[in-house]
Amino acid sequence: MHVFTDPLQYEFFRNGLIVATVIGALCGLMGVYIVLRRMSYIGHGLSHSVFGGAVVAFLMSWNFYIGAGLWGFLSALLINATSRRRNIGADAAIGIVTTASFALGVALISKERQFTRNFEAALFGNILGVTSQDILIITGVFVAVLAAVFFGYKQLLFTTFDSEIARVYGVRTTWVDAGFSLALAATIVASMNIVGVTLIAAAIVVPPSTARLVTKSFGRMVIISTLLGAALGFAGMFLSFEYDFASGASIVLLGTAVFMTVYAITGVRTWLQHRQRLTAEAPANRQHAAPAHLVVSEDHPG
């Protein structure tokens, strides 16, 4: 039990534990829509884009969350505009916009020579920098995103599976996509100091991918992914403390282990069900394959 009780003696760990749990739930919730939209790459790309915005905000003495969040939101809008109005695929638009933004951040850091621990935490995640203000902001982001998903559930669901038909039925898909981009940017900014830029995409994709293996219901997938994300964030923090790993790496590695375990179990279960079905169908197949006179003789023994 000391593995669970000893870390709780430290205030920085208690703060990090709260934030990691909330961030895990937030990433799990947003990840469902990311995975179903087949946009996993945008989580990876926007995290790099937000890093560029964080550098600009730091050099301009702006609030980190406002500057980085606004930069990520504008990047998402630019990606959508580029992929829709030009003969350019969404993957190419993501690559161009986000890598340019990340490169801008790296260029500004190299010029100003001000690569501080703040940016190291943003890249790799660090629980030591979590403050009471961070807890309030991240919790506020989670509540806002949860409320948006709750009240816009049908519109988001319709747009996620078929945006063209949703538009025909009167859903304002442009506004839905804009709101989704804002929520995604806020999620990534909130997650940077815990998970790190390099691992945010995995934290967003792993919980819904695991949930998708165990259910085909969209509603259950949302619930399972959110709860699993929270559980991974919670347990990952104890692993981080126990083995002195970066918090983001611990959460992602634990999530990957859970995914592989569930993948193996569901694979074996599917194989067993397939074998049982073949076994059940075998007698009928043999009867079908029997010579006609044998079947007749059974029906008319005389």
C-alpha cells in the first residue's frame, strides 16, 4: 500500500494526480470523435502547432493558455480551410500548417536562447510545474468541453459520421467543426504540461481505440473512453512517481499495455466464437453433403 500512500504526502503529487485524472478523462472524451473522424494525425499535428503558439505567447509576455489556445484554434481553422478550398488533402494541410508552426517556435527559441524548463515540460510533460491555478483552469476546460458535448451531442454525432448528410438536414457543420476545433485546441493546451507535446496524440487516441474494441455502441464508447482515460491518468501518475519516469510517458505506456491486453483478449474471444460457430454448423454441412438416397432412406425407412 505504500506505493499509493507515500506519494500522497507531497502536495505537488496531489496536484499532479488531480490534473492527470482530469486530463485523461478530457483526452478520452475528445479522442472518441478524433478516432471516429479518422483524424488521429490532427491531434499529433496540433500539439506541435500549439507549441509554436506557446513560444510566441512566452516571448510576447501573454498568458500561456490564452496565447497557445488561440494559436491552436487558428491553426485548426486554417487546416480546415486549406483542405476544403484547395485541391489539397487534409493530411497534407495538417503537415504543412502544424510543422511550420512548430518550426517557428524552434526558430524563436534558438534565436532568443531562452529554452527554459517551461518548454521542456511542454515537450515531455512534468508534474512539478502543476499549480492550483492550473487545476482550476484545466478543470474549467473539462467542464466546458463536457457541457458542449452534452448539449451538442446529436449535432456532433451526425457531423462525425456523415457531415454532408448532416448539412442537408440543416446541421450547421461549419459551426460544429469550429466548436470542435476550439475544444480540441483547449484540450491540447491543457494537456501539454502533463502529457507533453510529443505524447498528446497517443493520450487522445489510445482510450477510444481500446473502448472501440469492447463495444460497438457510440454512447458506451464515449463513457468507456472517458473513464478509461481518467483511470490511465490516475494510475500513470503513481507509476511515474514509483519508477521516476516522465508523467506523460508513464500514462501512455500504461495505456498502450492496456490496449494490447484488450486487443489480445478480444482477438482470442473472436477466434473462439468463430470456432464455436464452425463446430455448430458442421453437422448441418455434413447432412447437406450426404448422398441423396441416404437422406431419403432416413425419411422413408421402408
